[in-house]
Amino acid sequence: MASSRTTGTRTGSRSVLRQPDPATGWYPVARSADVGTTPVPVGAAGQAYVVVRLRPRAEVTALPARCPHRLVPLAAATVVDGRLRCGYHGWQFNAEGRCVDVPSLGADGTPPPRADLSLPWAVEERDGWVWLAPERTSVTRPPRAGGAPPVPEPVPAPPPPAGPVFGNLDPSLDAAWHPVALSSELLEGGYVQTRLLGRTWTVHRRDGAPDADPPAWGVTERHGLVWVAPAEPRHGLLDVPDADEPRATSGWLLPARTTAPAGLLADALLDAAHVPFVHPGAAAGHVVPGHDVAPEPGGFSSVQAPGPGSRHRVTHRYRAPFQLLLRVEDLDSGAVRTVVSLLQPEDADSTRVYTRLLLTGPRGRSVPRDVVAAEVAAAQAALAEDLAQQATMASAGLPLLPRDELHVPADRLGVALRRALADLAVGG
Ligand code: FES
Ligand SMILES: [Fe+2]
């Protein structure tokens, strides 16, 4: 431990701390004993890093605090086979900061060079402490600790994106439809109070029709939800053809709430590459099959042809700002599973999530109620896994500047989402 190996000058019985001289360029960041194979967030010269041992008792590695892909804090990453693996899409980094695996690219894929992390100049252990030199310094070793332990800097927040982010209070969201309550929550003659865009709204139902206070440009009811458009919306509501299919059985998840901005959650709902890492129980491959994105008024759609060994056609549909549909059709049996996700941006740090399943059985048969209940329970558990992942993101919104993140081919839908929200933000 530091106290047994220090070289502080002794004055009587008191140790006098020889503080690390900032001119040395070395910063004490953590006690050696506190750094194992779980990354520890630390700060040096105002920069955020994580320090970790990539194998038990191995030397300490220091890496920047965020994954370059979607800026997830690497404090939430795990050590796997001597590498640090980001928990969102499984990108792996070695001790030199090199990105050595992007699972969505497949075994033969080469990670893009920009995926490599820039390491601090040096990290070293001395006197029971981990020291970090962010920049080159002429002092080749950390200073000896004095008689009292050195004092690490407070841990700074990981750096925010350089460009704009699309948060829940973006002014452009006024001109859009937002879900504010389940229809079943609004009884005849009653009201619900709800948060939308940082404001409180009271939604009434009189003579069957919903109305809002303060007055809104529009209040309507569709897809089993009450919707409010504070100002004239630029885009209409998502079409859900399966909802009108008489043989489809509907099941609702309990509405959920997350501190993550709706844009980030919408990104996760469009993203296939995270499934094996965030939903370990799901039977999903790492490689994301290629797919095109077709622009549509107010959004886009994308149809994924069945990949090798699959007989499922996967369709995504998106309407700005936060209406999403995922439809999976079994091409052999004709069974269809549609998931409709509709997000309510309540406050800067609060999003309510409404999810409806629409299920049609093989050859158009209806799906028994107990099967629907099991599907709803499984979807609720998967949503909880998504929300737990989102809680690690530490971001005020979805980054809109492409170079703030690192997009790979599996991210086409996420790129289209960012474009749609960037268009909305500039009034498009
Ligand atoms: S792998 Fe880190 S955010 Fe995607
Ligand atoms: Fe997910």
C-alpha cells in the first residue's frame, strides 16, 4: 500500500505530503488495489478516462471514457478475453486502444480506423497508486507519493458530443403529434394530467372526445392512445395496417418510463446490432443483414430480406419524431409479429414508452390469449433490458453531427433517424 512505500519527508511523527507537481504531467487517479477487471472511471487534467486490468493482476490500461461508436461510457464495459468489450454492440478494444472487433461486420469485417481509441501518453503504477500522464512529459516516471496519499481529481463527466444533440425539449417538437395517455387511462367525464415537452397538460374526455388544456392545435385518438399536437404538425401519424387486420390479436405492454431522451431510445428500437449484447436471451446473430432505407413522407421504411438460414422478412417503419413499427413475417407459415413503439417526450430527462403487440398466427389463425400474454411478458422484459442499457448512456440527446459518432453499415436506420430529426430541427 502507498503508506508503506512512500518517501515523504518525516517531521517528527507527521508525514509531510510531497504533492505531485502538476509540471510533471503525472496525475494520481486511483489506488492500485481498487483497479481490477471492472473499469473504473477516473479524471486527469480535466479529461475523463477509465482504468482497468484486461486480465486479473495484469498491468493497468487507461482508455478514454466513451466508446467511439455511440458514445456509451466505457465504465459500463466488461473485460472479455483480455479486451474491453462495450456493452451496447460488443465492439472490443485491446490494451493499445485498437478496436479489434465490430461484431455486426462479421468475422471477416475490418473495424474502421476511426474506431481506435486515442490513449493517454502513459499509465503506470507506483507506490500503490495508478498514475496517468495524458500528454507526453519529460518526466518519465510518476513522482513518488509523499507521506500522505495523493489526492486524485474529481471524476469529470465523459465529454459531451461536439455538435448539437436532439433532446426531449427541442423546440421543433411542438409541431408534431405526441402520445400523452393510453385511451384506457382517460375515462368518460374524467381527465389525466400528463407531461409533454416540459409542460403539464390536462387532457379531458367529454362526450367521448378528448380535449386538452392548455389548448393544443390538435387532440386526437388513434392506435389506442390519446395524441396531442401543440402546434400544427409537420407530419401525420404512423399507419399501422396490422391494427386493422381482423385476425390480428393485440396486446399492450405496461407503459414504461426512462430517463433517456426519446431520440436515443428510438435509435435503440431501430437497431439490430445491440440485440445479442443487450438481450442475451434473444436468438439473434451478430451480423446485421444489409438493408436499404426508403424515404417516406415524415420518415422512412426498410425491408430486410431473409438472411442466410432465415425465413423471416423484417420491416421497420418510422415516422418523426418518435413513432416506430417493427414487423416480422414468417414467410413459410405467414405468422406476423408487429411491435408498435410510441414515445412521449415528457421532460428533458423523462420519456414515457407505449408498446403494442399485434400478432397473427400461422396461416392467418388467431393467436391464443395465453400465447399473447407470454409474448407481452417477453416483450416487457426485453424493454426493461433496453431501458437499463439506456440508463448508462449519460447523454442529453441523440447526436446529430455525423462525425460525433462512428457509423458502420449496420447503423443505416440510425443514420436515417438522425437525418429525420435533424430535418425536423431545422423545420423540414
Ligand atoms: S459498441 Fe459501444 S456504443 Fe456501440
Ligand atoms: Fe433492444
